[in-house]
Amino acid sequence: MRNELAFKRKLAPGGLSEGMLRKYGLILILLLAVVVLSIVSDTFLTFTNLMNVLRQVSINGILAVGMTLVILTGGIDLSIGSLMAVSAVIAASTVSDSSGATILALVLGMLASGFLGGVSGTMSAKLRVAPFVATLAMMTIGRGIALLYTNGRPIIVDSPSFKYLGQGYVGPIPVPVLIFVVIAALVAVLLYRTKFGRYIFAVGGNENASRVSGIRVDRIKIGVYAINGLLSGLAGILLASRISSGQPNSGIGYELDAIAAVVIGGTSLFGGRGSLLGTIVGVLIIGVINNGLNLLDVSSYWQQIIKGVIIAGAVILDQRAKRD
Amino acid sequence: METVLAMNGITKSFFGVKALDGASLEVRRGEVHALMGENGAGKSTLMKILTGLVTPDEGSIELFGERVSIATPQDALRLGIAMIHQELNPIPDMTVAENIYLGREPTRGPFLNRKQLHRQTRELLERFDFHAAPETRVGSLSVAQKQMLEIIKAVSAEARLIIMDEPTSALSDGEVKTLFQTIRALKGQGVPIIYISHRMEEIFSMTDRATVLRDGQYIGTADIAALDADRLIAMMVGRPLEAIYPKERIEPGEVVFEANGLSRKTVFDDITFRVRKGEILGIAGLMGAGRSEVARAIFGIDRLSGGEIRIDGRPVAVRHPADAIRHGIALVTEDRKEMGLVLCRPIRENMTLASLPIDAKGAFVSGRSEAGTVRGLTDKIRIKMRDVNQPVQSLSGGNQQKVVLAKWLLTKPKVLILDEPTRGIDVGAKAEIYRLMSELAKEGLAIIMISSELPEILGMSDRVLVMAHGRIQGEFEGAHLTQEQILACAIGGSHSA
């Protein structure tokens, strides 16, 4: 018993007690979807298809992990699609110059998007612009930067090492999946093992009490938006690598899937309550259902309706769980 | 006399903690029945069950001899159970008549029948001796009148049982008299009332019988005539309360904290005082005297526009609470929920929140050492909880306040500023906070206590400052200090020494 408790604490020092049932409820929904799809489709439960699902969710997964941090502070970031494009075109131009290595492309692209994320954070924390508005502004600014930088034309990439990021495999496992797993693990450590992570929850739960407790609330917020920017940049580069070009119009609408995954995962839009595990399950639920509907040849119009119903359903369940 | 309501064996748990454990309540026709207990005793949960806001885990409710189930507030209304809340919520831009008949307006065909609405309202108002026209806008009424309106509304909706939760808390003395007249009128009409109040004199003058709950359990029901205040308190607290202020006189040590000529434009000016090791300095004054504002500025929440703070004789610059904490200042704010706690987070995280930024363990949080720290302190402070991972919002007010105190003690402060440390918490928890203050002072902490409760100021302070209009108006010391002296200084601003 004692060992078991210690083990649980090791798993999630951030507090497994809260909404445990709800988390398991989500996992049950995921399992249910998997079981149903395995029965109705022959191809669903094959190794190739499952890897396919994971590869498809990894970009949204990275975005949703970053978005979780932002939403936990009580904020929101609408600009991530544009930040993806900024990072993608900068990275693509760096490798196609042939002077730069892939690593340099990654670093430059992510620094640019991380910086823009930090600017959104500063607007919201220091200048008291509501996050919705600050990042809405950044959404158009970022898109403009990407278009300006490329003159509106895609930058084609030939570099094999750059393409490897989005298209390569390590053994049977796609590289983006590995990157997603590493990012999720790093952010889990950040969120549950560091003071910074603890302050994210505190700031989202009660900003005033956090400030009175000696937390530099502004720095936490700016940091969170900057990290979210970095991760958006990484996701943008993976996307560019997948399609072998940096497109100034890439990433449009990606913020919606990321926010949807976080919300399905049970993180409160008011901040302070939620979990990374919930978000990851949310990402998988969206991915599995998308994949399943594709396999079943459901029209993409219907897919959108079904996804919307699932998001609304998840939030309704969340409300009911809170009421009791 | 006929039993109107019988609640039996009511049990309800939240987050694994039993808020009610086999509680009972029996109310008879035409009586005013006091429901007594400390905060967290389960009074409000029992009333929430009666009004359909919470469903019980176990137990039965009988109304007029019939077993009923109350699953929603609509059920409660249908059964004729009405609650007059502490916070009233009439719609200010509608008239008295419209508010009373909201949702059940008299109609003629599909249209409102204004004439009938006003006639019915006028009759009703006359019955209760309520001097206002049916057309009066509710927003222009006084708090007491709004409360009367709620009661009249309940009666007009054929309430068969009325619950009043701290009905006099926002009323002036004159208004209280009016309320009591209304209650007597209701009583005369046979409507039973469940009356919740912490004010003893009201309990003894207005109620017929009292039921006491403690820790969610039924302690007893008695005729008020057979009780006195001491017996009633003993029932509520579970022990006699002879030593509520366990203040020990100790010889104060050297000066730890100095405020020299602190000012903040238009808020306070020329605030100068010193606090010694082991000393409790009380700061008294009326609301709006600028006491909390001084505390906020010392702590770096607001900016000072002039003056100097010294700790251990050295001047320190405080621009953010983080600076204050680093220099050994702690502040228990007056508003626990807004400024003190992150309500949705666990007790454990709240307790370590303020000490994390200053501990020397780098960027990481060690779960194991944190658990040890927290456990060591919860024993000393006696927080009533299931475990340290439950959210703070599941605790009662007194226990929440203890979590705030624990948080600040973990920063190992030299100076502890307490702003209204016992506001809104019950007698038992108050006594424990006083005991803790006394122990901390004995251990050498310098304590500044801002309080609007004069008995507390007199009972706990070694020395008392009185503030009015943003200035220190007087300083008092000694055992023969009286409430009248302090009050006179707080109101008149006389410069006595």
C-alpha cells in the first residue's frame, strides 16, 4: 500500500487526486473508440495504421502541449498557426541557402516563433492586453511576416536531413512521433517537477494570490507564451519538412485543433486546473476519430460536424463533473 | 405542537470529508428555530439539502408528515420551502410588484394584467406594513427593505417554511427592529422559520428552540428558555471557552521592523512605528482608515511614495512581494479568497507557494521533501482535512486561514503582518489562531495585527496603534486599555499617548 502510494506520487507529483475519475473517463472514451473502430474496420488495428495515426497527431500533439501551458495560466494563444508559418519559412530558407545545416534551421525558426510568442506574452502581462486580443493581433502580424519574408511564395526544400525530421523513421517509428514523445516528456517534467510549472498552475488559479506569494507573475506569463511559441515553431518546421517546403500560408486553423485537444482533455479555460495527460489523451481521441472516419470513408464535411459534437460533449461532461 | 419538518440521519460527504454525519432537525408549526454551529459545522450544507442545491448521501426528509425528496431548487419551491439569502438578489431595475410576482405574473389572456398585479401587491404590502408603492424601483430600496421584499415574496408564493441565513448581518439597528416585527408577523400566521445567526442576543430574543450541529453531527435541540449563552457556546464548540485569548506577556527583544515616515499619496501619510522581537503590535481603526493599505505597501503590493523600511536596522527596498518575502516579511491578507489562496489547487501546493521562490533547491520541486515540510506543519497548526492533496476550496474558512498562516510560516519570517486574521471564521478556529499567534511571538516573531475587532485587539496586543484618515492618531500601551479609549481615538482622531 505504502509502495503503491509512493509510486503514484512518482508518476504525477502535481496531484493525481484531482479529476482522476475524469481522466480515466477520457481514457475509457479513447479505448471505446479504438475497440469500435477495430471491429468495424479491418485496417484500423494494424501496426502501419496505428503508426500512421501517431504520425498524424504528432504535430497537433506538440501544439496542444504548448497550448496546455498557456491555458493553464488562464490565457489562450490564437497565433500559433501564424507562428508555425514564420518558423517554417525561416527554417526552409536557411536550409535552401545550402550554407546552413538543419540544426541551424531548427534553431533560427524556433527562436523567431519563440520571440513572437514572448511578444504576445509581454503584451498580455505588461501592457494588460487580454490574451485573446494580443494573440489575435499576433496572428495577423505573424502571417504578414511570413508572407513578407517569402514574397508570398513557398520555399522548396531539397535537403535530405531537413526532410528526415518530418518524413524519416527510426526503426519502425516515424521521427515526428519520437519528437512529440520527447517534447511531452520534457514539458511533463517542467510542469510537474519544477517551480516554474508549479507557478503556472498558481498563476492560472489565482493571479493576485500568486503575486502576493512572491511569484513574478509577469515573467511566468511571458515565459509560457515564449515556450508555446518555440513549440509552435517546432511544429511548423515538422510540417514544412513533411511537405518539403516552407509555405507562408501553412498552419492556418491549427490553433483550433490544439485548443480542442486541451479542452477535451479537461483543462479549464479559466486556468489553474487541468493536466498534460488529459491533453495527450485529447490529442489521441481527435486523431483516432479522424483516422477512423477516414477509414470508414465518411465525408470530410461530416467529419467536421462529428468533431464539433465531440468537443461540445467533452465540455458538457466536464461541467457535470464539476457540479457534483 | 405539530411537526412541520423532520430531517433525520442526514449524511453528506464532499471529497471524502463528511460535511454531515447523521444530522437531524425537527421544526414545529409557528416556531422560530435557531440552527446553531460553528462555520464548517454543517449548517449551510443542511440548508442546501433542504433547498435542493445538494442531494444527501443518506437520510430522510419529512414535510408535514409526508416523506419528500428534494432533488432540485424547483422541488424545494414547489414544496413551499423558501430561503432568504445573505446576499439578496432582486432585479434592481424592476418594480417592487414585478419582483414579487416574477415568473408568476397575473395575466389576462396572453397579456400581463398590470392592474391586478398592483392591487395584489398593495394588499400584500399592507399586510406586512411595508411602506412603499408597488411601482417603486427595487434598486432605490434600502438593504433591509430588499430583505423584507424577499420575505414578502416568499410568503406570497405560499412558503410553508422560511429559512433565514444571517438576516441581520447587513442591517442597521432600526432595520433589525423592522425585520423582527416581520418575523413575529410570520410567526403569528403559523409559518415556521429556520433562523441562522451568530449573534447571541438575537438568538435569545427571537427564537423558540435551537438545534446545534458540530462537525456535521447532531448535538442536541433545546428550548431557548432553558439555555444561556455559555451553555449554547459549549454545545457548539464542544468544550468550555475560558481562555480565548491565550496571550502571554513576554519581554520583547530588539527592534526587528521599523517604518519611518511611510506615505502613499492620498492614501496614508507619515506612518512611523517599530516592532520588537516577540511583540504583538495591534493596529486598530475604522474601515477605510488606511490600515490595510499600509500593510500592502510595506509588502510591495502597492508602491510607497515616501519613507523607509528597516529590517534589523538595515534599510530595505521592497518593490514586489518577492522582495518583502526575501527580507523576512510575511503578510496574511484580509481577503483570503482573493489574495490569500489558490482555491482550486491542493493544500500542499498552497502551503509551499510562498517559500518556493526563496528556497535554495534550484529550479526543481522535490515532492518528497515538500511532503515532509507540509506534514511537519499540519500537525502543529491542526488543519482538519482528509489529506494534503485535496483542494483548498473544500476546507472551511477557519481551516483555509490556517493554510494561509502555514504558507507564511514556511517562509521563516521575522515580521508577520496579519490583516483581519479571524474575519469570517468561527469561535473555535479563532481561539486556535490566537494560540498560534501567542506561540509564534514566544518564539521571537514580531507580529503586526490589523483588526477591526476591538476585543481581539485588546486581548492579543502588547501595544496598540490607532489609525484614522491615513494617519496614526495614537499609541496605547498597558493592561488598563479600554475599547472606549480606542474607539474615541479612531473616530475623533485625538492625539493621546
